[in-house]
Amino acid sequence: MQFPNIVSTRNLHTLAAPPAGRIFSVVTEDPRSPLHWLALLQHEINENIVVYSRLSPQRLGQHLNLNRIEFKWLSESIDAHSLSPSLERIHHAISTRISSDRGVIWVDGVEYLIHRQGFDAFLSFTRSLADELTGSDWTVLLPYSPLSIDATELAHLRREAIPFNIPQISDVFDEAYTEIAVIDNQIISEDATENVAMVVDEEKLPEEPMTLNLLSTIPQASLTPSVLSRRIQQWQDMGLDVSELHHAVNAEPDIAYQSYVAVEALVRRAVECEKRIRMIEIRGHLVEAAKMRFRILQLTGMDAVESRLDELLSGSM
């Protein structure tokens, strides 16, 4: 079976940028999976793509060719590509960019931004952007998981930013086995059939939720940059969002250790919560368990999750 590395234009009848001058929600269980569609949009129809992401440049580069897009890392890290994850700064950056050209702007980390500044502030941010986009040639997409947002808040957000359905990669092409995968920011060549299959398998979501493990505490004297990088990778492999810890790798030793200790405390709470979440799953609270699991992987809203678990497991609810 051959996997062509060039897609003819006849196969791109379903590949098109969303309507301009609007802001849309992208409702998905994995807000980062549509990045492959975004990469295809840039590669095939040469659309201008601007990404504001919680993913570090290293991780974002696994999904998109960073040489062909504009991007900002929503982080307090000291980095040439970082942008403080405040709604005011993001709004200013977007307002400045949409004054010329045309394209698609992708803003992930919606759940994090809501937790950081509150839902009302995020809704105002969305409305303001919608007003500024009117009459422009730009589109803003807000990807998020419905499991991570309160049902009432979700309804409000969907009204301000109506859902836009990202087509599956398989829907874009005529041939059932044609797949596009990006490795080291290059399209796989024709003879990489085996590698294509491997990448497709890696992109599938696990059927069972990943179990969190409690790792041993690293003493301050042992916390070298390489050791911290390894611990960050271990936590990320579990699915935990520890993006805020990246800046500590190059920080002064005392500051690095303080940052590590703060994040580790959250991870420990997440591990304990995950054990209790499995208990409420057994009792039949499957939807609520899924929402809680998403939140603890983001290391946000831990107090609310713990309080709700107390209620459910005490039998008061």
C-alpha cells in the first residue's frame, strides 16, 4: 500500500478555512488533536496560522511546522516565544494581528485561562474579540473539552462562540488509507509506510484512563536541570499539564526548587484524587468522574474536585 506525500487538489474539497470575521468554539475531547487539521490547512491552502498555546515550542513542534506559522507560548517562562497567559495580553496581541492580512488564530488552554481569571472575564474576552473580528478577514478558534467546563458556563460560551466542526483527516481525502503525519516538521515520504502506521497508532486516544503514579520526591541537592527535565517528562507522560515548570529548568537553583515543590504538591493531590475518582466510577458517577479526571490532569480546580469527592464518597449526594 502506497501513502502519497503530496495530496492533489481534487482531494481537498472538504478542506477550507472557517468563515472569516467570526469566533468559534472547537468542542473536542482532546483540544490538541485538531492541530493536525490546522497543519494541513497551512500546508495545502497556505493559510496564515497564528497559534497561542500552552504547549511549549518543543511540544507544539511535534504537531505543527513552527517555521511556517506564528506562535506564542502562553507561559511565564523567560523565552523569546512566551507570552504571559493573561486575557489582557492575549487580547492585545490578537487585536494587533488582525489589523492586516487574513488567516486563522488558534487559542488553546481555554480551561486554564478560565481557571486563572474566571469564567465571566473569559466570556467578556470572547465577546470583545467577536466585536473586533467583525468585518475582518480573520477567524479565531477556541478549542476546549466539554468535560472541563460547567454545563451552564458551556451553554453561555457556545452562544458567544458557536461550535465549528473540524473535519476528520479521513474526511478530507478520497482515499481511505491516505494519512498525513508530521515528523520533525516534515511530511512523511512515500516509502515511510511503516512509520505512518506507527504515528497513526500513537495519535489514538487510550481506551482506558491513564493511572497516575506517585514518584519519589527529589532532594534539593539533587535537582539539577537534567533531573528536573526528566521529572517534567515523566509527569507529562502521565498526561499531567506541568507547562509552568519549564521555566524552572533554567532558573536559579532556589527558585527552581520552589517551583518544583509547588508543582509536586499539586501532583500529589492529583494522584490521591485519581484514586478516589476510580471509586466514584465504581458507584456509577461516570460523567462526573470524566470531568474530574480532566481537571486534575490540568492541575486546576483541585479544591473543588476534592470537595465534590468528599460529598460523593460520604454518601451525602
